[in-house]
Amino acid sequence: MDHQAGTIPSGTAVARTDTLHPDGQYNAVAKTFHWVTVVLMATALTIGFLIKFMKDDSKMVFYAIHETAGLTILFVSIARLVWRRLSPPPALPDHVPANMRMAAAAVHHGLYALLILQPIIGFLATNAWGFPMQGATAYFGLIDIPAVIGEMPALAKVLSLIHTVFGYTLVVLLAAHIGGAVFHHAIRRDGTLLRML
């Protein structure tokens, strides 16, 4: 294998390998999807947890940002899964133990599931509360998104509870994901974290 040139034999599981990325790396499109998702999640989660403490006269602006970020996460996540299907990521290297592979797979599957389900639940909750993404809370402040369900306060309470539980679950999964990356980089000193850099 020519690490300097970044070339590998055809059919090798670890792709795009070089001296900086001994365990391979994701391609530029996958990296972009990942870091765009990070920014969007940081925005949506931070506002989602803090909005109840904000003054009423400023809440609508932050709801608009939160909902726009959330819906964009949905679109980006779907595109990301399509790209992942078209351009599979490099396989985990052989030195990663089976239990770590299982944990990584569980966390990744959980994150992908919630990145799709959470925005849908949030969107339905806003519909059920009678505040669809229209007018002041339009998508990016410009695009009105039609409501798919009418105002139903009882359903809205259930959906909001699910949305809150999913929010905390996302935080736990993110902590596990980040903790795993740091563990690989600082403790195991392998190239796992570098695959996305």
C-alpha cells in the first residue's frame, strides 16, 4: 500500500488511506454532511433546551430558528443516508475490537434514527399546537410549510413529550459518540477520529 499517494489495492475495505489517515477516511461529501449536521444539531438542541427560559416577545424568533434547523437536519440526514448508500464509508479497521464495533453501530443507528424521527415529531407537535411553520415561523423565514394535521392539544402534549425525551436521548447518544471518538484518539491512539477530519 502506498500511504504517501493514498492509493490502495482495489477491493480493500479501508479506503482513502494516507499518512494522516492510517485507518482510512470518509470522502469530502460525507465529511461535509457530518459537520453541517453538527452545526445544525448544536443550534437546534441549544435553542430547544433554552427556549422555555427566554422572554415571550423573543421566543417566536428562536422557535423559527429551532424549527428551521430541525427540518434542515431531516433533509440533510436523508441526503446523507442516500450518499452513504451510494458511497459506503471505509470499514472499521481490524484492530477495533468486536464490542467496540457493536457499540459504535448501536450509537450510529440510534443517531440516524433520531435525526430523522425527532424533526418529524417536532413538526407534527407544532402542527398539533396550532403553530405550523408558516408566517413568523416559516422555513428560513421564507417558505410556508403546510400543516399535515390540525390543532389537537391532547395530541400536541404527547408529541411534545416524545420530542423532549428524544432530545435528551440525542444528548446521551452524542455524548457516547464524542466520548468514543476521544477515547479512540486519546487512549487507543488509533486513526478512528481522523477518519472524519
